[in-house]
Amino acid sequence: MILLNQAEIQRALNYGQAIVFTEINSTNEYLLNHHNQLPSGSVCLAETQTAGRGRRGRKWYSPLSKNLYFSMLWRYSSINISQIAPLSLVVAIVIAETFQQLNVQDIQIKWPNDIYYQGKKMGGILIESRANRHSIDLVIGIGLNLSMNAIDPSIVNQAWSDLSNYQLDRNNLAALLAQRLQKMLVEFPQHTFSDYLPQWNQFDLFYKKPVKLLTEKGEIHGIANGINNKGELLLEQDNKMTPFAIGEISLRPDN
């Protein structure tokens, strides 16, 4: 696979700086540690991560030069914290539409932050933040499986997929994704999540399917009925609709 090209990715950016590493502990961690020194819109990519992480502290498997490990720093000087809650959902839409533009079929989104291909997990999103006195710095981490080899099930213990059939150019994908993300992030404060609902509905993996929510208090079973204007999952149980906010909840199929 062709190596990441920092200059090529830099040319695609409307804001910020492109930084590419051969190896790093975590692209998210790098931006979190340097957020005060970098301009908004900066992106960090790596050929491999030694301590890549996903949601809820899970390790993100990062084989050398196989996938895309991508993080973007974005700074808001004035935004309501409640607006940020559904941002991972909008980032997921941007990713799905980017693949759509590249003619990749069968892309789905699993609430709240996973990208699926043909019904199996292909990518994930992790958003972290640092608050400054007059602003909030967001780090949007994205991991996408583009060309995975067979994996020891003790490392990745769920069904996974990759896009090896498409032989995507990682530099082109990174550039296109960065452009689309920056455009969305500029416009995001002027929108409510309801503006994005039609796009979400195109890709919703579990719409009208039986699911279970894994919570600290146990499992909750029902039918996924999309999401509401706040980005909350709507779970139908006995003709009653209950919203669930993004948090320490995992969504699974109820087979």
C-alpha cells in the first residue's frame, strides 16, 4: 500500500496543518497534548499506532500501513456544550457520504459512532475534548479498516470488515474526508441535529430491527426506531417509545 503523503494531505486542507507519523502512540493523544500549539483544522495521521483507542477505553487495533488512523483538531470559541453531544453522529454521516462519493456500496452507521460495511464493523469514531478559558478544543478520531489481514480473535472479538475489495488510495481518502469534515464543522453551530436526520436515516444499520442495549444495570431489549432530534436512540417496547442518550451504552443486535 502507498504510504501516507503529508504534503498531499496538506494541500487538501482549508484550515490547519497536516502531520503524518510512521508510528505514534495515538493520533488523538498527539492532538490532545498539542492542542494549544496547533491551529484549528489540523490533522494527525499515522501508519501505525502503538496505543490506539476506541470508545470506552477499548484498544484500537492498528496494523502498519493497512488502514486509516486519522484525527482532526477543531476549535470552537462559542458553542453550547449540548450542541456537541450529537457531533459523533454527524461525523459518521460525513464518513458514510465520503465513501458514497467514492462509490463504496453497503455502508451503514451504528448508533452512536460506528461505521459498518455489509453488516460488520469497519470503523469507529472517538471524540475527546480539552476546555480552554475562552474555547473548547475537540479532537475527532477516526479509525477505518481498509485492508486488514486475518486477526487473532483475542485482539478483535467482534465481527469486522474492511474495504480491501476497493483498493482505496489512503491519501485521496484522507484528503476528501478532511475537506468534508472541515466544511461540516464550520457549518455545525448553525444547525440542530434535526437538519441531519434525513441523511442519518439513509445509513441507519438497525432501523426497525430487534436490538439490545448493554447498560451498567443490565440489558434492555426492544426495536430500534431511529433517533430523535437530539440524536438519542429511540427504543420501542410494547408500543412505548423511550429515548436513550449517547453515553455508557452499547447497542447490539438482539438475535
